[in-house]
Amino acid sequence: MSFPSESDLSGTIARLFVYPVKSCAGIEVQQALLTETGLDLDRAWMVVDAQGMFLTQRSLPRMALIRPQLKSDEMVLRAPGMLALHVAIDAVETPTTVTVWRDTVPAWDMGPVAAQWFTDFLGQPCRLVRFDPEHQRLSSLEWTDGVEAPNQFADGFPLLVTSEASLQDLNARLTAGGHGAVGMERFRPNVVLAGVDAHDEDRVDRVHVEGDGNTDIHLQPVKPCARCPIPDIDPATAESNPSVGDTLRTYRQDKRLDGAITFGMNAIVRNGAGQWLRVGQRIAADLRFE
């Protein structure tokens, strides 16, 4: 199959983000390896409390200030007032069991040094864990229409897709209401599209990405992303202001999710695992009518 010459809409990949540690800051990249579970190393690690329950910015906004950097063989974590923490990418310490939302899954504990670092910065007993790749944690089969789509420690799906136009539309509404514009980082997408209209990502079927050679890359948006208070948190300061959520509530209540406010689409990988996504790649999609 080849890249479609005619489609309802076309554009490019404008930005790519990887979030190695769930709910910590993301890393903007120019290219990322696509795997069945999303972008390589995305949400591969997670912070848990003493009972093994996952922790996020919802209860600990300071997690936004923890900034990872990926190197060839290690992840380096930095946070205000802390020495850098170096975590080997290919090493783990002891097996454990953790809970993320409704799923209790096997994982690997990253050891006492990492645990103490997170405990000191977040002010409560914490441990850092790594997803066990031998375990298959599936996305909701109801939303994937029965397609088995594994993910790691993401909330529920391998990828989150949104567009520059969607953010521009929100920012126009924010500034009209006397609030400051916000950055895309608040919405924690993996793939940001350019050249499409605001919220076109809500209305498309498969997104075809121009791959290398004869290999097709297909991303399938499957579920609107319901928004919690995290977009209200300024990633630069960890301070919260309700203006983003309040503004979204005026025009983004989604009947498919019982009126929850949504921004962006959760997506699964239908084809192309092992290929690279790159900023500037062409995309094409047909609109879906329900």
C-alpha cells in the first residue's frame, strides 16, 4: 500500500513528545521509534506510593517539575534543588506488583537510590518502577472495537494525538476571556498535527503517516481524551489555575463521554510498529461520519 494521493484532509507531524516517567515532564523529540505500545520508552517508568499505587500530578503537582533526559544507556532525571538521578535504561532491580487505574500489573522496582530521590522531592514515600515488557496490558477493547492494543503505564492507550489548530482555538478563547495563552505541554500529547482544522483529530478514521519505503504507518484515533485538572497545572511552576478547564467546559463537553470535557484523541497503532515517526512527515486521513 502507498501513501494516499487523495483524502479528506492532509497535513504534517508538527511535534513529537515522549514521557518516559508517567506524569513527569515530557521530552520533545524530532523523531521517535513507533512500537505497539506507542513511542519507544513512553511511560515505561512510573512513580508509586508505599502500597504500589500510581502517583500523578493530580495529587502531586510537583511531578511536573521532574524533567527527564534520555541518553544512549541511561535516563537522567533533574528537579529543582536535587542532584541529578541517573537511571540505567536496561537495568532493573527487583520484581514487584503495582496498580495503575484498575489494572494491577507486574513491574520492576528501580531500587533504593531512585526511591529515596523521589521520596525526598515529593515529600512522601515513593518508589520508581519499570513496566514489565513480558506483561501485556491491553487498551479498552470496547473503544478499540476488539483490536488488541497494548500499552505500558499510559492512562489507557498507546498514543495521544492532537493538533496545533486545537490549541490555537483554545488560546483564542483564553485570551478573549482575559487569561494567558498556554503551551501544548499542558496537554501531554505524543503526536501534534499541523495543517488540519481545530479538532479534526476528533473526526478522522485512520491517520496515514508517510513511512520509509513500502511500509505504511496507520494510527487509529479511538477515544476522546477526557481531561482531569492536569491541564490547569503550569508545567514551569507546578502552580494550578482553573482557567483552562473552565474554558474547555464552555465548548468541549463530549456526549460520547457523558459530558466530560475532552481535548485530543487517544489512538492505537494499527500498522507500522518498528518504523520511525518524524517531525515533518506527511499525514492524510479521511473523515469519519457517525
